Amino acid sequence: MRLQDKVAIVTGAASGMGAATARLFAREGAKVIVADMLEAEGQAVADSIKSNSGEARFQRFDVPSETDWDAAVAATLAAYGKIDILINNAGVSGSVNSVHPGLMPAMRTSVMSADPTVRAAMLKAIPMRREGKVDEVANANLFLASDEASYITGIEVPVDGGFLAM
């Protein structure tokens, strides 16, 4: 198990890439804080992890709220005494040791990329001619969070089916 005894906070973990990452990290031995604004969905992800012998807790969390950041950190430290990994999946991507997903299944916050006409045009620009899978992003997150990447810093990992390579 690559993340045995590590503690991870995964934001935006109630669905999609965040949920896939939280579940994968738990399978790899991490204690996971499932952080999201969507309480029922986030709790369901945490419950699914626990029902599969993993360790997880749900934490209500809204990225722009400093109070929520403080609460998430405090709850994690109270429960586990440390934080080893932060996957800041919620919101818009930036650049930090970061994973940059290409076209994925439409997210709940997506309008333009959910439009079938727009998606068809986007798929034509992807050399692999398919959308990505949330588990493919979760695997990139797992690698960067593991000791296997302990000497890797400041990189951007595109998980985009070759879009940037064109």
C-alpha cells in the first residue's frame, strides 16, 4: 500500500475526480478527509470508503471560506494528528505539483463542456479520441502523493489524452 498511514484531505471529493481520488487513496492505506460542500454526497463517499474497510471522515468544506479551511485542518489534526497530503481538487485548476485534467465526464458545475456539440468538437482535438476517466486522474494524484514521487517538485502533469502534445 503506497499511502499506508498517511493522512489526506481531498477537496471536491463528493463526486467525480475527487471521489475517485479519495477512494483510491483509502484503498492505498490513507486516512481520508472527504471535503466538499455537498454534505449528503460527501458523506456517502466517506461511508463507501468505510464499508470497504478504509478510513474516512466527511468534512463540510467550501474552498473560498477561510473558516472552512480552518475547520478542516483542525478536524483532521484532531482526528489523526497530522496532514500528509492535500489534493485541492475543488474549483478551477492552477499550476502548484499539479494534475491538469483534459476533457473528463461533465462535472456538476460544467455548462459549456456538458454541451454535446461543444464536447464533440473538443473530442476531435484529443489524439486519443475519447474523454478521460476520473480514475485516470486519481492515479496521477496517487503517484504524486506517494513516496515514489518524493523527489518530484514543481511539475504539471497533464492527464489529457495527448491534447497538449499536439
